[in-house]
Amino acid sequence: MLSERPEKQSEIVGEGQSPALKAPQSGTVPTISDGPLLEATDLWRSYHRGSETIHALAGLNLTLAPGEIVSVVGRSGSGKTTLLNQIGCLDRPSKGSLKIAGIEVTGLKEQELVRFRRDHIGFIFQLFYLIPTLTVEENIRLPLIFARKHDEQRVSELIERVGLAKSRRALPKQLDGGDMQRVAIARALVNRPKILLADEPTGRLEKKSRGAVLEIFQELAREGLGIIMATHDPELAAEADRKIEISDGRIVAEEALGERTKSEARCQKLEARSTE
């Protein structure tokens, strides 16, 4: 998916752009609270090109509950990637409120925003963005290095979880597209994020691999992770708990998929597990 951002606006990451890696800074981030994982209220992102004002997001409202999968659909240029970049703290809104896990992130300083993004948001991209000279386990470990953490048990657990135990020392060029996306998923999870953002996560995968990625997402949601995925794949979009359609930076349609959403069923399982 190409970034909907106008020309010369290079901070946002879209398809074909490599996400910037920033080393951690000292300091603290506000405490995470219980409640909705995401509350976007009257969110705007506007750009000026000459005398023209372009609204990539125009008064958008969106919530995300723990254990919920939301698919975002819409034509290219509708605002999907801009929305993901806002939620992912890769850019700041022109106006509006954006609360992630109860924290108003629009007021965070740049260094605080970097730490918050690193610790609480996971990213999955269509182009994988694996480091070609690093092995599977080294790619997965990379976010821990930037966070100055050491957790080999977490790396090993994720390698097992995504089914790459036999390929942990393989280089990306030795993997197929499905396995490369598995590495990308594990890398996104290594810092235990609250929200997972996926931009066209199955766009370059064959049907079998698409199904495997979806199964991983569903398992993660059952454990309480909130997932937002932008996609042009109607089959993938239909497997979400809720589907929203964006046009010209606004939500023009929203559909809860099923009489009782799948996320509600997952929440019940989580509650039952916590009382055991």
C-alpha cells in the first residue's frame, strides 16, 4: 500500500519506505491504564500544498478493544496508511485526540513518543523489512537490542510459536514469503505490544500462507492483543471482528461481523481464564 501522504512528507512509513529505527532515549513513559486500547476522537491530518489544503484524515473516530481485530478497507489514497501511521505514533495529528491504552499520545514529547511506540505498538509491513544479513533469530531480537533489553527466552518462545524452530539460523533469502512474514510477526511481538498494526500483511503471500498468518492473528487476539489491519484482501477483511471502510479520510461504513462479535467471545474466554 502506498502512503497517502502528499509529496515531501517523508516521516510517515508506507509501502516502499523502510521504517526508521531509533535508539531508545532515557526517561519514562506515562503508566498504561486499563480500558480501551485505542480511542481516536475527531482525528485530523491535514497538509498544505501551495494554496491547497489536503485532509488525509478528516474528523475520524475509532475505538479498539482488547482482543479485537479491526480490518480497514478502502481504495488507495483513502487514508488507511495515514490512519495506521497516526495510531503507530509515526506522525502527529493536526488536531483531535488520540488515546492509546488511556494515554493521550498527542501531548508526548518526541523522545517519549519514540519510547512509547517501541514498547507498546508492533508493526507488520507488506514488504517484511527484514535485515538480509541477519538470521531469523537475530531479526526477531533486533527490537530488544534497541530497547536495551536481553530476553532470549522471549525470542525462543516466539520462534517456536510462529513455527520457525528449524529455520532460526536461516537468512531471509532462504525463506519463502510466508516464513518471512512469520519472522516479521515475531519481531513485532518481541517487546510485548498492546496493539499490533498490520499494513497489507498478506498482500504478497499465497493462499496457504495467508491462512497461516490469519490463524496467528486470531490466536493473539484471544490473548487480548488488539489488532488493526489495513487490507485490500476481502477474505482477510471478512475474518475481522469489525470492518471499517475509509474514503477521503473519513469512515463511511462500519460493520460488526456476526451477531455477537468474535472479540466478545474472546473476552469471555479471557475473563473465564482469569477466574480459574
